[in-house]
Amino acid sequence: PPTLSFEQRDISDVGWSVEYMGCIYDVNNHTATYHYDLTVTSTEKDLSHWVLGIDSELVPEGSTGGNTTSMGLDPTTGLYGFKWDDGQNKGTTAPYSITFNGDCTESSIDYSVKGGTYFAVGNTMGPGEDGDNPPSNTFSITGVVYFDANANGQYEVDEPTLNNTTVVLEDVSGTELASMYTDPKGLYLFTGLINGNYSVNIPDSTTDTGDFNETLSEYFIANHGGLNISINSADANDVNFGYQVVIAHIEDDLNSDDPDGDGYTFSGTGKTIGFWKHQHSVAMRGKGRAHIDEATLRQYLNTIEQAWLTDPFQFYDDPIVNSFEILSARTSDANELLLKQLLGTELNHMDGRGLSDNLNLQSIILAWGEYISYYEYLYTREQILEVKDLLDRINNSGE
């Protein structure tokens, strides 16, 4: 062993400490990255360097946290391992990581820290010698991306879910580990994860023009940003992302004057309540000229009964007669006014009309409208009429 020319102190008597933050396994590259936070107290000397004591048979594939690094015996502290030699100022905490081929195999290892004329040796967790053995247990992170229709920050039954939305899994350094689309129920699932710290987020934009992310960032606001998740020998469930719509942003893009100045307006193709009443009248009388024949109209109404919630649209007798009554309602009741415009927009949606260049957005708005109608007691009259007015704008967008 080398002759040490610096004083060794107990780790509890110095103001340098290393905290193990966990290991993240990259299933795509079959690598394990071990993360650490090193803290230098404000009353301690600046750190000169530190060493993570790892076995000589382990060959690092990469590291973060400093530009000057080396593998070998540190003559200052007498510890063999991986050395970060860039130093660290007192009163700071900084992240470090080291990556190896293979899987995460946590073992108890030593580390050394040095500054001024003394050093100390502590104990932490790090890579073991059997890095090519697979982890004995893996876990998952799962959740749902949803429209927070009642704005309470909790995913609840009947709230619309957001499918085809890209969700990204990252490690603590911000490196992407995996990504996936939410399924038709708004669910996402990341599997094969070992103990460690992760981040799950939904990017505002992606390179995939087919997902829902750009629409989300344009017309919705999130309850929160990315979520930091710690896997500790158990699955992380209900890691949910809730969104609320910003009606004013949709209305701006329904205005051909482009009031928000973003250079975009919807190519609105909605047909009015009067148009749809006429289609019903021709079907009921059996005479006259209609753009939508009776068989197609009945198909639309049958689909509407099953499209979103079971209620509010169930046409128990003759669907055409029942839906005509809803479209013809003369009322001041807020919910009945909402149902009138909602049914008109749903008929437009079945016919590919309305927000025809973003039917995915329109589908979410319709699911929201049904939720509001069914749970009308949660909303004020003004809130109900605000959504009714938006649907009215969509239904008149093609005129």
C-alpha cells in the first residue's frame, strides 16, 4: 500500500458526504447507471477530488459530474476505484453518475473524499462484481393521462382519457430510457425497471406528428409537470397526468381573424342545429331532400349512444324522433341548452364535420360535454353555458 502523506479523519468528522441515489437499468442498451449526490457543507474546505471504490475488473462505460476522471489507485487516499478530479466548492451539492455494461447489482462499497491536507473514507452502495447477472426482480410504472373534467386533481370514473399521447421515461440525469403511446383508455406502462429514481413526463412536442402532444400543449393546461418516481422494490401505480382545457385558446382558433396571432385557424366545417333538424324532418316524413339519408342518420345516432358515456344520449323509443325533440327544445335550462348543442356537435362529428382538421380534439370536447351534462350538479350555470357556447361555435363554423 502507498504511504499516505495526508491526515485521515473519520467520515463523521468532515463535511464531505456521498449519498447513493439509486441505479437505473437501461433495457435497450443493457447498461446500469449508478447515481450519487455529493454534498460539501458550507463550513468545510472545498473538495479536491473523490473516489468511488470499485473492483478492478469493472470497466466503466461512461460517467457524469466532471471532466477529469480516471480509473486506478488514488495515492492520496489509498483507495482503488473511479476518481472524479475536478473538485467541488463548499456549500454545494452536485450529482455524479457512473455507467457499466450489465445489470444493476448493488453492493456495499467504500468511497474516499479529500480536500486541504486531510481525507476521509465512507461507505455507500455501488456496483458489485456480478454485473452480468440479471436483476432478480423488476418493477413497473403505470398511470393514466386524462381530462380532469371536475378540476379536482384526481382521476375519477367517467372522466375522459387521452389516448395516443407520448409519455417518456427518463433517468435522474434526464436521459430518455423509453417512450410509448397511451392506449385507447389513456393508459401507459413501463416495465422491467429496477430500484432507482426515474422521471415520467409528457413532452409538449415530439417528432411524431400523429400523437396528441402538440394539441395538448396548445389547448390544455396540465395539473403538474413531470413526475419524479422512486422505485423501492414495488410497482409505482397511479402515476397519472391530468389536463384541463383552455376554452379561450380553442375559440381564438375558431376565429378567422386569428386574434392570438399564431398564424392558424380551424378549417371549421360544422353544420347548424337547423341543418340537423332538417335531416331529421325528412327522415320522419319520408319526403323532402336531405343530405344525410335515414339509414345513415340512424347509424350516427346508434354510434352516439355508445361513443362516450352511457348517458346522456339514449334514444329509447324511435331514435330519430327522440333526437329531434332534443334538437328542437325551447328552454332556458342550462343543461337542456347544452344537450341541444352537444347533440348537434356529435352528429357533426359522426359526419366528419366541425373541427374536421382535429377530430381528436373534438372527440375530447364531446366526452367532456357528456360528463358535464351527466354531472351537472358539479357546475354552475355559467360553466355549463360556457361549454354550450363553444359547441355552438363549432356547429356554426361551416356557415
